[in-house]
Amino acid sequence: MPRRIKVLQLQPDYNVKAHDFADLAEQIVKALPGERYEVVAAFLRGKPQPGEPVSRAARSVYFEFADKQLKGLRLRAMWQLYQFCRAEQFDVVICNRFKPVNMMLQLNRWLKIPLCIGISHGFGEYDRFYRRRQARRLIDTAWRFVGVSPAVKQYLLDCACGFTEHNTVAITNAIDIEQAAALQHSREDARRLLGLDPNARLVGALGRLVPVKGHTYLLQAFAKLKDIYPQAQLAIIGKGREESRLLAEVERLGLGGRVHLLGFRENALQYVRAFDIWTMPSLAEGLGLALLEGMSGHLPVIASNVPAMLPLIEGAGGIAVPPADVDALSQALNSYLQLSDEQLQAKGEQAYAYLCANHDIETFRQQYRQLIDESLSQASASQ
């Protein structure tokens, strides 16, 4: 029986969820069957508390580095990671986000792991000159890079620092549609659990309350329509440092009782069917996973036309608007709010059909298996 391929998946933080419908790292673990691959999950920071879920990988390792140990030269952390990898003799290391990629770029000069895969989840990771210079110096034939959308892949290529058409691919994030559907409450139950009006025409959004998510522009756009559509309400699931400012904006715009900041909700996807219209007014996104989550609930979508999301919006038959453009966002909301329930539902079914055809989780898994197998074959042939 041939030796199993030994894979390390390295992540910056412990963040494993009980439900992995949209967890890229756990879906990669599921993509690698145990009879062919031995997968180890490692986390630079954090560890699960009693009762919290663990990775589905065969084994999990928690380095529990302090924040200060992962800044600057990171000598102690680098030495521990080097010793670990040298002892384990991995065939593949998959690095999620910049810090693990950066550390392995340096360490693989000595480790000589045959295949290293760096996954970029968004823009800006290589904007700094010294990061581009380091990447240009350290990227070699062992490396492959994944952008979570075609736009992120193009960002990497445009950095001109070692990312090429040969070593860089786009594997678009996906969600486990079947698992997502099983989690979702009915429209009536979701509204009851959230404490929302069962009869309102409800606009929804999901995301951290931070400036880049653009919620303040959504509030302003909704305020322009509040008198035209007295039955319309807006609800946002998420928490963050912008909460107090958004609450003040709700008060300033006279939206008390019409806007609901619902805070953090565990497995927020379960509530998606509470809404009639799904919005994502972000100023920037790597992919916009919440957009896919809205589509999984059979909802019509309105979102910013940033490069990572525009193809998704157009494919789903949604409305794309310029970021931070209150008038355009208000017009888009008006376009959907004036539709009948049946017309809105038809728009939602169009979005769901697009999701099933283009962001199926099995396609995502196949693409990662193919990337690993083909890259290892190329590495073996070149030896």
C-alpha cells in the first residue's frame, strides 16, 4: 500500500466552527480523504476550550504563541515551527493568510518541503514594498498560490513579485449548500427567534460592524425610502467597533424602530431566510462570503461592485452599485422594494440557481485535490 501524502494545514488562529458550511480550511480537510492523505491542522494562536469543536483533521496542534511572539523577527516561533516541520517531514504545507505564508517562505529555504500552498483571502497583503521584495526573493518552484476569487488572483499577479500564471490560481470560495439549507430556519421561525416583525418587508445584512463593510451608507440609503415604504425595515447581524456610531446614525436619521442591530449570532446563516432582500454594501472584499450565504437562502442580492463581488452579483441577477454611493444604493433598494412578493421570490430563486451552478462545495474540493496532486507530480518529475 503506497505511503499516504502527509499534509500540514497551517492557520494563524484557532477558529473552528461546529458547522463548516463556509469554513475554507475545514472544507480542504474534507477534500483530502484519509486513505490517501494524512492531514495535520496547526494553529499559531489559540486553542479550543472544553466542549468547543476541533478540526476534522487526523491530528491538531496548537502552538499557542502570544501576539508578541508573532511580531518582528519571531525567532522563537520560527524555531518551534521549523523543528516541528522538520520532525514531521510533511509533503505539503497549506498556509492560510499572510502570516503563515510569510513564515513558511522563510523556513522552506531549509526545510525543502516539496509543495507549499499560500492562500490569499483578500487584497493588500503585499502592498508594502518590503513584503513584495521578500516574496520576490523567496518564492521558488515549491510554491503555489491561491486567490479566493479571480480578482484576488489578479491582485497577486499585479504585485509583480513572484506570483505568475504558472504558480498562481483562483479557487473561488464555496459553501456546502446542502448543509446550509439544513441549518436555516423557516422565514417565520427566523423572524420569531430574532424578534423581528413577521409582516415587515425586511432588508438584511450580515457582517462585522467595521467601516469597510459600508453599513453607514446602507442606513443612509434606507433612510431615503423610509416614508415611501412604511412597512420596510432593516436588520444587520454582526458586532464590532462601529456599533455605537451606527446607533447614533440610526437616531440621527430618524430610523428608530425601523432598523435593528442584532449583534453577534452564532451560526448567523440559520437566520438568513428571515429576510426578503440581502445587501452587502462593502467598500472592499476578497470574495464576499456573506453574499453566497444570502444566495443560499434564496434571496435577491444587492452589493457593491468591487472586483471580487461583481461577477457574483451579475451571475446571480442581482443589482451592483458603486461603493459608498448612497443614491445608487437607495435606487437599488427601491427597485426591489417596489416588487411584489412573487417577483422578489423569483429573483431569489435566480440567485440560488446561480449559487448551485457556480459555487458548489464539491467543485471547490476537487480543485484543491487537483492542485495538490498535479503540483506534487510536477515536483517529482523535476527531481
